[in-house]
Amino acid sequence: MTADPPPVSRSDEPNQDPTLARDWRLLIALTFLYSFGFAIYNGVFQNYLRDGMHATPLHAGALESFREIPGLLAAVLAGSLVALAEARVAAVGLLVMALGMGLTGRFLQYWPLVGISIVWSVGFHVWATVSPAITLSLAKGKEGGRHLGRMGSVGGLGNLLALSVAYGLSLAFKKLPYEVYFVGAGVCIAAGGFLCLGLSHHASGARRQPFLFRREYGLYYLLSFLDGCRRQIVGTFAALTLILVYKVDLSTMLGLQFASTILVTMTAPRIGRLFDRVGERGPLTFYSLFLIGVFVGYALIPNREVLCVLFVLDRVAFGFSIGFNTFLHRIVRPGEFTPSTAMGVTMNHVAAVTVPVLGAWLWQAQGLQHYQTPFWIGVFVAIAAFLATRLIPDRVPTTSAASPAP
């Protein structure tokens, strides 16, 4: 496995500002810590629902919908923090997220768990809204896709190490309380938040609008909405199908995530460079066609091993979602990237709030063994995404927004 060298060491940037080089190092470190903590949390949470909460599919789906409510308010949250630089906003998000995740294991009843999940979700959605803007601001308008892919690779390394640690703990200590995993996740993300406070003016873009909705960004909003549907169907029901229907245990789930993370780490920089080289239309078309195959596979192939392979491949293909940000960055006006991303997150979570509970209700109404319904919904979503991606121009001209003001 090979990885690209970090951006601070590129030989074609001999006169790079030392402060900018320091910012890149901080961003790499905090991205690694955030990814490490989030992977620990995600790696065990579905099994925690089964073992600690004895949750049904409807419980799990409703929890996911409640947890995604803050995503609906992403545009409002970003607008309310418009006076702060992106780095400060991101730091606040990471620290709130760390607090909520660290306390998760202390809640053994359903509704308190819903409440603390909403708390960390607020922080997560603040971070998710501004983190692409930080990366693209540090890129200074050069190869934004490559830099986003590079950060994806750094995140993949964090995931890889986290899953290795969690997998080793699950084998060595069969009865290790889930709270230990959650506290560890919170500590790592909090460390990333404190590092984020050290980013300089280079991490900030142009002056931001407090709230923004433009018709000219309508295709980006539509793609974000459809990707939200896809993310929830796979993120909620693929793991639940393996755990509840096929009885996949914690160590196996961690192993699947470990394998997918190795592939993500290898492919993320290459996917980013692909968007820089050919634009978004072709790669995102491939992504939507691939998702059609994944959803059909889940719906029609009742084989545990095949579904495990699909689980891994889908997580790898998720790297193509950076194309939505590179597409927006090419067409957006100066100062409008962060609020437009926030609106995209909001559109994404219109689906995130409704799809999990609807799919879970349909699943539970038909019986635990009839898990295919959410995946048939996913087939139609992926077809709609395919049609939408065909509306992306072959080449989108780069605007002045590609060179954000420090």
C-alpha cells in the first residue's frame, strides 16, 4: 500500500509560507484524530444497540432519524456562527461532538440515548459543513479534488488504526464495556478540536453569507438530497441486516470495516485526482450505477458472504461523494462556498430524517426476515441519482471562488 506524501512536502512549493505548511500539518493531525475517534464509535455502536439496548429495527431507524435532525439545521447553524472563522466553527463542532460521544455509554435507556445522540450530532454537522472549506482554502485554488482525496486518505488511516485497536480489544477482552470505546472516541475527537483552534488565517475563506439558497445551485442541492437517501439506506439498514438477520458479531463487523478502510486509504487520493482530471459527470455517473448494483444485490442475494462483500465495496465507493464538493467549488461565487455547503447538508438531511424511520417501519411491519424493502427504495434513489448526474456539464468552468481570500 502506498500513499501520497503530505502536501507540505511537495517539491513544487519550495517557497510555501511556513504558517501555511504548519496549517497543513495541523489539519492532517486533527483529521486523523477525528477519524480515529469516529471510527471507534461507529465500529461498535450498532452492536451496542443490539447488546446494550436490545433495539428493534424500528428503534434503530427512529434513532437515526432523530440523530439527523441537526443536519436539517446545518444552514442555520453555519449562518449563526458566520462571525467566526471556519477553523473556530470547526473546533466548536468537534468539541461538542466529543462531549456527546464520550457520554454515550452512560445511557442504557432509549430516550436518553436519543438525547445525547442529538447533542453529538449537532457538533458533527457543524464540522461536516465547514471542513471541506478549510481544506479548499488551504489548497489556494490548486487541485481541490486531490487535496480532498488526500484528507480522505488521512481519515482512512485514522479509521484503519482505530478499527485495529477496537478489533484487538474485542478479541482480548470479550466483556469490555462499550463505555470504554465511547470515552476513547470522545477523547480523540476533543484532541482534534483543540488542534483545530491552532489553525491560522489561511484556513479561512472569503467573507461568508449568513444564509444562502440560490436556484443556480439547484443541481448540487438535488445531488445532496439523493446522496442523503443513499447514505441512510446503506448506513442504517446494511449494517442492521448483517447484525440482526445474519447474526454477524462485533469482531466480524470490525473486520469488515477494517478491510474497507484499507481500500479507502488506497483509493481516496486517486479518486480526488480523477475529479481534477476529468470533472464530475463521468465519475459520479459511475458511482450511481454502482449503487444500483449494490442495492439490487442486497435485495436479491440472501447470502451472508456476498452481503459482507457489498458492505465493504459500498464504503469504498463512498469516496466518490467528494465530487459533490468539487462540483460546487467550481461553480460557486466568492464567499458562498461554506453557506452553500451548509444548505447542501440541510438538503442531504431532509432525506436523512425521513428515510431511516420510514424504511424501519416498513421492515418491521413485514417481519425481521423481510429486510429487502429499504434496498428496493435505494434502487429507485440510485436511478434518480444517475439521471441527475447526467445533467452535470462535462466541464464546469472554474470561477474566482477557486482562489479563496486568506
